[in-house]
Amino acid sequence: MSLEGMVAQMERWIGTGEPNAIQEWYRQRNGAAYVGNWPWCDATITRAAVDSGEYDAVCFGHDFAYTVAHAQRFKDAGAWHAMTNGIKASGIRRGDIVFFDWAGSSSIGAIDHVGIVTGVSSDYRYVYTIEGNTANVCARRVRVVHDIAGFGRPKYKPEPKTTNTSGSSTSTSKRPQVSLSRLVKAFKTDPPKKGTPVSYAPVEVVENALVAERLLAKRYVDGHAGTATRSAYALYQERLGFTGDDADGIPGETSLKRLAKAHGFDVVA
């Protein structure tokens, strides 16, 4: 598959509690040492790597349950990046395997936990992740630089190619696509409506990004670009430095592309 295939496989496990099928799968592959309810954050990464066809890229052909050993393997391969210069300078990005030390060090030997990066906030304050065994479930999380020891960068397969109508080869991505023109129409027409009609379903992609930016409450994610969603988008525009009519809560090309880059979706006309 590809980087997006790896992320998709991690998304498949969101909401999984414990004990679970990941633990059982890992036990069947690695023996009785993994009986019972044991920490499964890196086993989740391993399972997603196998299922996405990125086992060699992510795990170097080896199952990992011990996060320290996994991070060290990235370092041995020259693919380890310690989090010593902040989120922006580190270049951490979607698809990176991110390792955490809750005590705040960048020492591999002190690593406590692991997940996959799904995006970075536009102001570089937050890293968005999917993690197994976080509060005993697989879930999306928002992390700050203090908690991140570093990250490994897998050499993913390229995105699959397809042929367009002109006969040229283009990349095929599983990333969500959001039409700017249809989104603008929804933001202008939805707020006065009663209830939660969905005039343009990908509004929900933008709402989830605003939730990740901590500008919109999760309860408003319904695909309806109502007043709360528009107000949250206005706050996002202000965060980017827009003022006046440029921060009216109606998505513009510049702000939407910034949001898309941070949260893994594509903007189309």
C-alpha cells in the first residue's frame, strides 16, 4: 500500500478496547509471553504495518511490542529524529511513527509509548496522532512537544498510480477531498437551517480538523456547517493572522489549504 494505507489501517482500530484482537493476533505470532492483558501500543503499529503491506518500512520485518527496541531500530537504520528542536524545526509529519516519554526527555531508553502521526497544527503547537493502548483504547490524540521523545520515518511505498483521461500517470490518494466552492456554499447557506441537514458531507472533514485545532467542540461535528462551525472557522482564520472580512468564517483558499496540509485532506475547486 503506502503511507495512507498505514494511516487507514490505524484508523480501522479506533475505538478498540481491551483485551482485544490485536493482543490475540500478536500472541499467536509471538508466543505465551503475551498471555493476558498486556501493553499493546506498539503491537497496534505492528498489526497496521502488516495489514497495510508496510511491515518492512515500519517494522523492518520484525514484530515490536517494546517501544524502546522499535525506536532503536529506527536509529540503527538512520531514520530516527530526536525531538530536540521543537515541532516545526523537527519536520515531523503525517505517517511518522512517534514515540513518547511522559517525563519529557528525548532519550530512546526512556520511551513509554508510540503512535502514528496524522497531522500537525498550523501553528506547530500540536501533533495529531492515532495511538493504541491510550487510556486502554485505540484513539486519536493531540500531543505537545514535551511528551514527544522523537520519531521514526518509514520509507513507505509511493502512492499507487492511475492513468487519467489524458493518458498521463497521476497519484491516487485515499485522502479525503474537499471542494472549496461547495464548502463555501455550505458555509453560507447552512447556518440559518434548523436541525442538522447535510448539504455537503465533506463539511465534516473540516469540522474534525477544527476539533483537532481545539476550536470546535466535538458535539458539533455533524456535516452541517452551522453557526458553531462557522464561528470556529473564523477563529482559525484569526489564528492565521486574517482580520475583518478575511476572518468572517467563510473558508478561503489560503486558510483551507493550510488546514488541509495540517490534517490530511486535499482541496479541490
